[in-house]
Amino acid sequence: MRKMEGQEVELSVVDLQKWFPVRKSFVSTLTSKKTKYVKAVDGVSFDIAKGEIFALAGESGCGKTTTGKTLLRLLEPTGGHIYFQGQDITGIGKREMKDLRRRMQIVYQDPYESLNPRMTVHDIIAEPISIHSLADTTAEVDELIYRSLKDVELVPPEEFIGRFPHELSGGQRQRVAIARTMVMNPEFIVADEPISMLDVSIRAGLLKIMLKSGEAKGVTYLFITHDLAYARHICDRGAIMYLGKIVEMSDMDGLVNNPLHPYTVALMAAVPVPDPQIEKAKAIISGEVPTPIDPPSGCRFHPRCPKATDLCNREEPKLKEHGEGHFVACHHI
Amino acid sequence: MPILNVQDLRMYYSTLKGDVKAVDGVDLEVEKGEAIGLVGESGCGKTTFALSILRLLPYNGHFVSGKILFNGDDMLTVDDKTFNKEYRWKRLSYVFQGAMNAMNPVFRVGDQIAEAMLLHEDVEKEEAMDRVRGLFSLVGIDPDRVTNYPHEFSGGMKQRAMIAMALACNPEFIIADEPTTALDVIVQAQTLQVINDLRAKLGLTMMLITHDLSVVAQTCTTCAIMYAGRIVEYADIDTVFSEPKHPYTKALIGAFPSIKEAKRELVSIKGTPPNLLDPPTGCRFNPRCPYAMDICSKEVPKFIGLGGRHYAACHLLTGGDA
Ligand SMILES: Nc1ncnc2c1ncn2[C@@H]1O[C@H](COP(=O)(O)OP(=O)(O)O)[C@@H](O)[C@H]1O
Ligand SMILES: Nc1ncnc2c1ncn2[C@@H]1O[C@H](COP(=O)(O)OP(=O)(O)O)[C@@H](O)[C@H]1O
Ligand SMILES: [Mg+2]
Ligand SMILES: [Mg+2]
């Protein structure tokens, strides 16, 4: 197993790719043009240490969700490898995947979509207990369900157990989703924008519930977010994505206080701050993210980059270390 | 004289389960040239408040009581026809929440904006299109793109076009409802820059509705904090952030992460925002308030002046006396 600064690597992603074929129109099928692809994730590599909370951030459409789902093999990778606790899980079969499905979990943005609307809270949590044979008797099942509801502060559990998802608030639904996840004792969790649909006043409480119960057990998290302010306060390290690539990766302090890639610099400058005394957020680059079908050549950011030169158009920059643990993919650092 | 003066406004929605008290006793003054931020969590009544002022409430929304003065004129005595012709879009304008996705896909963007002018003013189509081109450059869109269809616009461009549309008839006052909520952070910064520039250039008065404190902190001159159908605190923007007096304002600021501060534990507010079908009695924040006293569930706190233009509605500020 590889080591990171003396820490155990929980998850290692090497050159991960996920391309989606673009649906061809009838005419282009007839004229047999080559299939085009949305290169949603296009050569992404990172390691996450055991117990770490790692941020995957960037604007919508940059490939965060696709990365999260592909590394759990909820989507089949087009290329690359995923190592979980040292084991290459890229090609393993269904039977082996079943146990991994318990150990590697995902919490979605919209709990309404991830909870079966026809099941009660009791059954929603009982389901994974039965699938993974986590309890022997009904009494044990119920005890597990009660404990997990208490863990997510849905108390008293009796009050929630018989409800259906539509009888819960958004925050309560997300708590049920977390209870369902946590009851399986996962070792690694992809949290895909878990709070972005919730009210500001209850977000921190939800994060605490999700992260604290894992902290004690050494759970590792990939925290996917477009909100850099939350990432700053929750995560240890993180990566910034642009059009299917990681452009910068560092500890959160490095990303926030010392961004090096021109895109990260622009991103950080644009984050508004809840303090009128602080200098206003600025848009230091213009335009918007182009489509990942036929992305720009060379560095994908070059058409919007204030530092771009001919080289950036021609050659794709590699992710290189500039300062300890601070990786940047830019020709001009 | 304030450009907008709202007194004890109450607007409810009738539903099968009873009245949703979406706006329930709101007082608010907006001075000319100001940019006021109306901030609160989703469902607290921000959109309802805006729709009441513009008379755009859905069929089940009804006026209960209160006064709306625009430049001193009592809006509630103006009949609908006059309001449609003389006020809405012409003097007070609105950027709908989610407006950027509401453009009609089969008409050219420029035509949709010109339409607003043709409806309200005695202008020729040619002149209207010229003005649309002018508005496009004002909001930072290439004027040649007036002939584009909505799907040819990116998200940020659509939102700018909606702002241009709100400006079509040269209004004095513009209400923008969550204008950047659906946008990514860089496009949000671009859009807020456009809004700030417009305000400076055109001397607009504006109300920015948002759930995002940081957006208000960076664009507004004054701020009203709304909770469960009422304004709980109002002050100039610096005062709201440096000397918040209402426990809800304080808690909301505490819950809001800043990218510029050192890593810290984020604090949430216990409980959840109330259902406005049956809101808590007294101060509506009392079930979630760490400082709640006996009186808080019994009596509605008055909106009291704290010096200057700082107001808050909390029993703590009067030592618990009613
Ligand atoms: N199933 C799919 N088929 C085709 N394209 C997809 C699919 N899922 C995602 N994409 C595209 O891949 C890109 C990355 O999407 P996503 O991973 O959801 O980004 P993010 O989570 O960062 O917003 C986007 O351009 C998106 O439209
Ligand atoms: N047409 C309607 N009928 C009934 N209730 C409504 C209607 N529109 C909004 N509401 C309710 O009124 C309250 C205030 O809504 P709204 O003004 O949209 O809040 P905000 O804009 O602050 O999110 C909410 O509880 C909402 O569910
Ligand atoms: Mg996503
Ligand atoms: Mg609203």
C-alpha cells in the first residue's frame, strides 16, 4: 500500500476517465460520423488518506458527480484505476462488489430522489440491514434502526419510524439518508453536495451529524461541493476541477490562501464574503465554462486564461508539485 | 420621502388547510438610491413580499391589511388598470426568481424585451430594438445577439437579459429576486458586477432578495432580515454585520461560512423554520432562540428603534417588558 506523509492511503484514483457518448442524430448516423464523447472526467488522479475529508470542488458540469459515481463504480470507468485500501477495484466482479457496496457509500444532493417514496423510514433503514445481513433478529434490526435515528438526531425515533419521505422536511429526509448510510458502517463516503438544497440555518447541523459519527470510526470522505466556503471549513485537503481535469490540489489553506492556478485564483476571487468590510468578490475572468464535448486543446482553461501563451494552446500541462503537497497543472507557475 | 414605504403589510395564501401567513406585519422603508437586501431562509415570505408590491400574487394570495406607499402615493387606492399601465414595469420592475429559465424558447430574446416596451410606451418597433441593443451593451451582452433565441444564451447571459428586460421601460425601482442563486460563483460575480454598475450609472433604487448573506454583504447599502413572514432586524449593511441585535440575525451570521476566515466550527440554529400555516405565537423565532423568555411565546415583540436607522424586534432589547 502506498503511503502519504506516513498516512495510510484509503482511496487512490489513477488517471480516471469517464466519457459519455453523445447521442447521435439520425442524419449523422447515416453519414457515419465518428461518435463524439462528453469527456466528463478525463484523466483524474488523487489519493485520499484514511480518515481524511477531501474536497472535490469546481463549477457545475466540471465532472465532480461523475468522478464520485465512477470511483464507486456506480458508473463504469472508461479508463484508469481505482484502488480502495490498496486493492484495485476497477475490474472486480459482482460478488466482490457486493461487500464493497456496503463499505463505500454515497450521500446524494437530493434526499428525495435517493429515498424510496413508498417506504417508511423504518423500512428504508431496515433494507440495507437485511441486504448485508447486519442483524440476526427483528429485535436486533429494530435496535439498529433506533440507534441510527438517534445518531442523526431524529428523536424520539418512534415519532419518525412510521413516516414516509414526503412527511419529512428536507433536512429530516437528508438525516434519514445519512442514517441509512451510516447503519452499514461504511469506511468511505462520497458526499455529493449533501447540504446544497437545505436551508442555511440547518446546514452546519447536518454536516456535523454526517462527519462526526464518521470521525470516531475513521471514515474517509470525498466531499463534493461547488461551495468553497463550506469546503474551507470542513475539509482537510481538496482538488479543483475544470472541464474534467484537476487543475490544482493542496491542503485547504493552500487552495484558499495561496491559489496558484489562474483558474483557482479566479474562483477564489469570485467567492462572496459575508462581511461588508472585506473587499468585494470580483470576476477577474470573463465568459463561462465551455462544453466538455470537444474541449479546448492543450490546457482546457487557456481560452479564458489571462496568462495563456502559445504553449498552453499546444500542450496539456501536467499536475506538478510546487511546494509540499501543493499540485498545480499550469505551464506558467 | 422614501421611494417605498410599506406599513404593517399582511398577505396570506388561502389553502385547504387554512391561511399561510406568508407576509404578516412587515414594515419597511427604502430611500431613493439605496440598495436594500431582503434576506431570509427559503419560505420566509421574501417572494410573496415582492409579488405583493407588484400585484402579481397568485389567485389564492390575498391582501389582509397594511399600506404600500410608492413615492408617497397610496398604491392600494390605485386601480389595477392604472397600476398595470403606469406603475408595473414602468416605475417599479421585477426580475423574477428563476426568470432566466422562463424566457419563451420560440421567440428571439431581443423581441421579447422589445415587446415590454411596445406594451407600455408609444414607440415604434425599430426604436424599441435600438433601445434593446443599448440595454444589451449596458448589461454586457454583445448587442448583435438581440436576434438570438434563448437556447443560444448561456446561463449568465440569460440572467443579464432578464435584467435588461426589467430595465426596458426605465423604472426607478427594481426588485431582483434571487438573481444569482442558480449561477456558478464566477458568473455570479460577473452578474453582481453588472448590477452594481447599473445602479451607479442609472441611479437605480433596488431591492435584492436572497437567502445568501454574503451576496447582500457585497452589494447592498442596507439590509432587512426576514424570518417567518416578518422583518426581525433592519439597519445599514455595516451595522447588521458588526452589531446585529436580533438573536436570529446573530445566529444566521454565525451559521454562514466565510472563505476569508480561519477554519472554524460552523454553528447551526436548532430546529427548523416554522410552517407558516401555524406559526409559533409571540416572537416566531422563540422555539429556536437560545435566549427565549416567558414573554417571547406570548407577545409579538415591537419593531423598536436602536438609534439611527437600526431597528429590531426582540423582547431582549426592551428588557422583556412588553
Ligand atoms: N449520463 C450522462 N450522459 C451524458 N453526459 C453526462 C452524463 N452525466 C453527466 N454528463 C455530463 O458530464 C459533465 C459533468 O457532469 P457532472 O459530473 O454531473 O458535473 P458536476 O457534478 O461537476 O456538476 C457535464 O457536461 C454533464 O452534462
Ligand atoms: N401560491 C401559494 N399558496 C400557498 N402557499 C404558498 C404559495 N406561494 C408560497 N406559499 C408559501 O408561502 C410561504 C412564503 O413563500 P415565499 O414568499 O415563496 O418565500 P421565499 O421567497 O422567502 O422563499 C412559504 O411557506 C410558501 O410555502
Ligand atoms: Mg454534481
Ligand atoms: Mg423566493
